[in-house]
Amino acid sequence: MLETILIILFVVCFAIISIWKLDWAITLCIAFTPTYLLRFWVDFLPMTILEAMIVVIVAVWAFRTVRTRMQTKACPARFPWKWLAVAFVAVGVLAMFVSPSLRAAAGLWKAYIVEPVLFFMVFVNVIRTREQVQQVLWGLGATAVVIGFIAMLQYLNIVSIPSGYGLETPRRATSVYPFPTAVGKYVGPIVALFLGILITRGVGKIKPLWEFIQRNVFGLGVVAFGGIGLLFSMSRGALIGVFAAAVMASFFSKRRWQILAMLACIIVVAFAIPQTRDNILGVFSATDVSTDVHLVMWKGAWRIIEDNPILGTGLASFPIVYDQYKEASHTEYFPNPDHLILSLWIEMGLAGLVVFVLIVVQFFRKAAALVKFERAHTVGLMAAIVAILAHGFFDTPYFKNDLAIEFWVLAGVLVVLDRLSARAAPAVDEKHTEQTTAAS
């Protein structure tokens, strides 16, 4: 009873904030994405606190949009990437009905596809200024700092680590999550985002280090605490993703050769330390247990694709159908094949994989055009997606409530920045014309 009362009070308070300041509500929702772990039921429908916040945000925005439409006879809403978003949702519907478990598939369709896409649509209509974009980035960064800080407390034995992971060698922090890989999946892209921004901005020429620190205290804190979270959770795939993102971002910096040299030094140091060397070589040589398990699982996943190359086997199907394709010695349970391409292909079919690839292509196509106007933030956003894609070769950094929201938030920030640059371009051209006329 107390739990129900607290949930109702939280939702009511959040609804009041949404009605008062919808952009603040969006930022709070982004900052509180780990609340998908707090689950409850509304009659027969399973819900999470994160989903409740998304429902409130969408409802408030929809009411305002309809009211404005009735008053002005014009639709104030924008729907960028409309056909890609619609295609993603539609493919999800097909994948839901292909699945051997319609109820479980419907839950994943709701949490991983519909809600993130709706949130994206509200996001790009509500977030309209640079100040609001910065506010959103602060929300993302604050979450990474908290997650990293709690992981540090766990590693120092101030906060307990869930049974099992604290007994491993080395110990693996889980922070607010029930398992350590969740830390890397969510925090990795955020660290890459802020690292890309910092790399692109550079140190400068006048009082370089001090001015750089003053201007980027928060960003440095996100990278530091987020990096601590990745290290203490031993999220190897996420670390590889962040490293790939840093390499990509370095090519947009005036100090690219110094940055690449620094990254090369990190590799040398990592290989000089026996423990990190063994971990790195274990990933690529398949000599450790985790990598061996993943290789066996990927072979089973590929057998599923060979038998179901077009439609896959549907959302939430992998744990069910994998029993028919796995090696006899493989007894571990996995909700997905820990590989982004294999997961998309099996869970959403070939069409789902193609639509996701088209969304990523659209992202980089827009980013390539935007980078000349919004260099630092655009490079940071590209770095975040590069981290997700690189991590995707070792895990599935999308099929989870918080990860799906994070992906579409990154896309939403790019859309908003693209719109702002399009508005600024005519003003710049007009000013240049006036200056040319005055000079002549």
C-alpha cells in the first residue's frame, strides 16, 4: 500500500513539473533513466517508473498540441525522420506477431520501440534552444557521474556489490544496476559524447590548461567518473567503444597527432600491465571464458538466422528458440545474443536490421552536414554513436529500456542542433551581405 501511494505521489509531482516546465520534465526523465529498474503493475499491465514519466510527458505534450491545433487551425508539431520512425515501429509490430511469445514481445515493442520513438518526437518539438540542449546534456552527464560514483563506492567496499560479482577476480562493480555490463552499455556512449566534445574544443593558446578546465569542469567530471564506472565494472566492450570514439574524434581536432600519440601510449601501458594485457588479448583471442561463451552463442545465433533469414524469430524470442540451436555444453541464459547485428536480425528480422542501419546512416549524413556549424557537439554526438556501434560487436547496446531512450535522445539532440543551425545560416548570410554592401 505504501509503495502504491509513493508511486502515485511521484507521478502526480512529475505531472505538475511537466505541465509547468515540459523541457525540465524531459531532462529529469533522461537523468532518471535507470528508474526502469523500479517496476510496478497497473491492473494487468506491467510498468516502470521510467515508462510512467514518458507517458506523462507524451500526454502533456499531446494535450498542448491538440489545444494549439484547435485554437490556430494549424499543426504546431514537427515530425523529423518520420518515415524512418514509422518504419521502425511497423517492423516492430511484425516482429511482435512473429514472436513465439506475443505477450513478452508486446512488452519489448512498447519499451524498446514505441516509447523511445514517441519520446524522440516530443523531444524534438519541445527542446528548441541551445540552452535546452545544454540542459539535456547536463542531465545525461549527471547520470553518468552518479553511476560512476556509486561504482567507485562499491569497489572501495563502502557499498556492497551484488552477490557473485564482488567475488570475481577482478571484482566487478554494478553501480545502480543488477549486473556490471549494464554500466558500460549506458555510460559508454555518454563518456564518448563528452570526450568527443572535449577533444574537438581543444586546449587553446592563451592560458590553455586553466581556461580549458574552467570551461569544461562538468565535461571533465563526466569523463572521469564515467570512466571510473567503466573500469570498475570491467566493461571491456564499452571501453573499446570509447577508445574507437576517441580515435574518431581526434581527426576533428587541431591536435590530432598529439591525441593519437596519447592513445597509443595508453595502448602501450595497457599491454605493459599483465592483468590488462590478459583481458585485452582474451577478448580478441577467445582464450577467456566470457569470450569463448560469446563465440559459442554467436554460432548458435547464426544458425537461427540461417533458418529464419527474412523474418527472424520475433521480439523476445531469443531465450525461447536458442535452446534448439545452442551447443549441448552451453548452459548459460542470455536474453539476446550479445551482438547488435545478430540481435536486430533475430529479434526484428532483416527489415528491422535494414531500418536500424538506415537510421544510423541518416544520423551520420545529417551530422556530416552539421559539423561545419556545430563542430564540438556534433563530433561528440558522432563519437557516442561510434561507441555504440563498436560496443555492438561485443554486446547489444540497444535492447534495454534506458539504452533505447539514450539512442533516440542522441538522435533528438542532433535534430535540434540541425534546426538551430538552419535558422542561424540565413542570419549569417544576411549579415555578410550587409557588410559586403557597406564595404563597397
